[in-house]
Amino acid sequence: MATFKEYIRQVKGQIREVTPDDVARRVQPSNGGGAPVVIDVREKDEYAQGFVPGATWIPRGFLEPKIEEAVPDKNREIVLYCAGGTRSALAAKALGDLGYANVVSMSGGFGKWKELGLPFAMPKILDERQTARYSRHVLIPEVGERGQLKLLDSKVLLIGAGGLGSPAAFYLAAAGVGRLGIVDSDVVDESNLQRQILHRTSGVGMPKTDSARQTLRDLNPSIDIVPFQTRLTKDNALDIVRAFDVVVDGCDNFSTRFLVNDACVFLKKPNVYGSIFRFEGQMTIFVPGEGPCYRCLYPEPTPAELAPSCQDAGCLGVLPGVIGILQATEAIKRLIGAGTSMAGRLLTYDALSLSFREYKIRRDPSCPVCGDSPTITKLVEYEESCATAPPRQ
């Protein structure tokens, strides 16, 4: 029976090895040939000490289950490395057994790479506490640690801390979105409590931004809550929106919706739109350059005298929960780059029949904001009106 050292010698006789200098030359951007896929098979605590720039981290214990997702082409050149060259040699043999035809192990591993003074990068990884909090995200292949880190680095602006903003804020905060901006000039009223779940009876009379911040900090104290206790206007919209990656529009009037839309188009920011009315709701995402904008769907605001106020029309209390959660879902998908975008599709919901319908919406070439020859090139404001319009079919 062979000893472990003898076995490793045997394995290394069956695979190919390259030196760290060879790998450094191959991964240079100026390299004329196709760069190999470099995979770090060390454990998390080792990876935290630095890695070869551009390497993909797949711990040795997960290599076989994850390699086909990471490198679907079995003829692609793969360079594996560990700390000293032993685990990567064993990994190279395993990949060869799986049918990968062009796998090499970096001799000397990352230890030799650093000893030679070759450049290395420091990773961003979840700490122990973050790993525990977001463990259910990390387990999902489409999210994983990389996706969770994207969420922690992301910035989402919520327009409104009311019916739609409440559930959206709750789930974005729980998901670990690193910075949440909240724009709302209103104070908590007792009539809000039937649907605006961010707020409590004890907070009646408090600015909604303060009430929201208090609730969300209790839920997830590690994220940054940025309150904007102001009405969004043409004078401040660009400055506020510019600092965020995605906007979630939960406002309740056409004036603000058009303002948010135009600011997002001008700044090329994704705008996750939602609206509710009595038993009905709708949502989509408007992504500049990828589909229509809000003005393509609704070219003109409904006149104030024709739009019943939210106060007069009423709203089923659970309805904003459904639409707000869908908005949060679309925002998270956008931030981590997963799934199929709702851009170009409008989803409507009828609570009475508990049914969803989907409509295609197309970019309007004559749209005054995102069309081929835009006529609106700066922010304008409209007379405030409330409620929503039915989708154009």
C-alpha cells in the first residue's frame, strides 16, 4: 500500500504542473492567447489572506459539484492552485476524471506566488456574523456569497415610506442591502397603520422617515439608513437619485411618478415601479436603454380633477404588501444580476380574484423623454394627483 507522499508523487506524475511565473504571464491582459480560468481551491480562512487576481474561488470540497457551472466548456484551460500545490494536484486529477481535458496545477501554490513577489488581491468576504445572518442566501447558487456581497455594497432609494415602501423596505433591509435611502415628507397618521407596516401606533405624529429608520435599524442594525425628510422636486431629484444604484418608486401621485421617471432616465438608473388602487396593483421595472420608461406607458399625467385621491378611493390593507414585495424582489434580482428582468413587461394583480396578468409594454420612439428625439431634457413638475390608471392593453 502506498503512503500519502507516494500517492501524491503518483498523482503529480499523471497531471501537468505550471509555475507561478507561467501563470502570471498567462493571466496578463496583454497576453495574446486566451487566458485560462484560474481557480483557487483553498478554504475560506486561507482565501481571506489574498488570492491571485482574477481567480475564481471554489473551495476544494465544492469543486466537483460546482465546476460545470463555473466552467461548462470541458476543453477550456483551467489552472488550479491551493496553498502549496498538493490539494490542487488532487483537484486536477479529479477534474481529469470528470472529462476536463486541459487542467493544470500551479506548483508551490499561493505560498510560492507570494514568495516570488507576484501581485495578489485581497478579497471581500462575509465575516462570521454576516455568514450566519445571510446563510439562506449563501446557500442559493444564484446568490451565494458573491451575490450577498453585491447586496451589501448596493444602494437603493425608496420613494415613499408608505404602503408600497413599507414592505419593500422591510425585505430590502432584511436582505442586507447596504444603504437604503428613504424619501418622504409626511408624518405618521393613524389611518396609515392599516397598511403601512413600517410604522407603529407609538409613532403617530412622527416623521415617516424617522419611524422607518427606527424600525429598520431594529431589524438590521448593520445597514445604513439615509432619510430624506423632504418632498421630491425638480430641484432636488437629480442630486438625491444620483447617489443610488436602483430606485424603488412607491409614491402615490402622478406628479412624483413622472419626476422619478425622468430623473432615472436622465441618470440611467433602473426604476422599479409599483402602484395600487383599491383591490388592484401593478408593477414593472423601467431600465434606461433596455426597454420603455414610465412615459411610454402613460404619456400624460391624469388631470387632478379626474383622479380620485387615495384618501377617497381607499385601498385593501394587504394589497401594498403583495406589490411592494414584488418590487423588492425585482430590485434584488437587478442588484445581483439574477433571473429574467421585468423590463418590457407589466404585471397586474387583482386581489378579488387573486389573479395576475402580464402585458407587454414597448418603448415608444416618440416618447418625449426616452424616445429617438426627446423634447423633455430637464426635470419638470406637474400638479399633484393621486391614484393610478389602468394598464394600456
